Amino acid sequence: MYHDIQEGALFISDAHDNESRDGFYNFLRELEKRETLPSQLFLMGDMFELLVGNVTYTKLLFKDTIDILNSLSHKVEIFYFEGNHDFDLKTIFPNIKIFPIQVQPTLFRFKGKKLLLSHGDLNQGTGYSIYTGIVRNIIILKILNFIDTLTKNSISKKIISLHIDKDICYKIKDFKQIIKQKIQKYDIGLSEIDFVCEGHHHQNREFVFENLKYKNFSSFACDKSYFKITFAEEIKFINFS
């Protein structure tokens, strides 16, 4: 099954908004003021430092951003790829198309080309897969939320504080080789795919592997960049900042 991408759709990734970083919130406010809205908006994950549907504090912390997104979702088609910092989102964004990690990468189509989209938090080994399954378990989340509420949100605040001063804008050594090995593990016929697009790594790099193109979006938290997809003989992502 395909999802269709429309000309002029915007892509934004890894804003990591927190108590001291509100770039994504400001971006949405400016977007909302535009006379002409984009055809679609793709949120590629980790838009918040921590947002979890069954964790009350995180929803209260980002209430203003959540409200803007829900308002925009009635005017613009929005796709949200859950990341490792934001998940269990369906109840928060009822009118947004949510893609949990279990269905990523997801197949899209643009101008007759096939694209695989994901946050990028994939294929990191069995141990990590078990961990992601545990932290996304609804029962465990409800228990953690109960403890978090009893302790005046100490768990949520601790997780967020650990990431506030973390350097997320560094360049990854041998990134091309890492990605080549990673995408070869995708459980889908890559010979039929034209483009693989993801966030998570914050690198703003693009590679070609034989007939397959790969795009890693930059982190909005690092350079305020977002991208518009277009087509002129080939797919291109125009960088705005």
C-alpha cells in the first residue's frame, strides 16, 4: 500500500523542543500565519525532547505546541513518524497520520518514484529492539506515569534534563558506510525503491548507492532547516532555514 506525497510538501526532523528550546513551536506559529499553507507536512520524529501519550507531564509541558499541531491538522495533511523521544502519540493527535516504529520504514510514492520514509531509529540490534518494545508497552507506560505523577514528575524531568545540554549536532564518522550497512537490513526489496529518507542522525547528508538514493535530514534543533520536496527529472529536497 502506498501513501502519496504531493508537490511542495514540507519535511522537518529532530527539533528536540524542550523547556529551553522552542524552535519547533515558533516554526509552527509562523507556518500557521502563512496565506498559503504547504500541501502536506511531514514530521520525521523527535520533534520533542520527550512526548509520550500516556505520560501526563509531557503533554502538559508541550500543550501549546500540541494545540497548534492539532489546529493545523484540519488545514494541512500531516504525517508524523514516531521517534525515540516521541511515541504513543495517536491519542494526542487524532487527526494526524501517525506511524509508530513498528510500521517504519513506510512506503510512499511521489511522481512515480517509490520512497521509504522513517524516523531512522531502526536496525540497531536485538537488544535495542527489545528496549524499544518495553518502553512503548502501554501497561509499563501507565505504571511509569503513575510513579512519575506521585514523585512530582521526577522521571520525566530527569529524562529531559539529561538531554538539554547534550551535543546533538556532531558529525558521524564513516556515516556513508554505516548507512549502507543499515539499509541493507531493511525487510523490503530495495531494488524497487528509488529513495530512502530519514532523520534521527542529524547529518544533512545525501548519498547514492547504485540506483538507490539516500537522504538524511538535518536536525531542526541544530540549524533550523526544513525541506521542500520537488521534482525536475529527479527528486530533490530544497533546504530552507
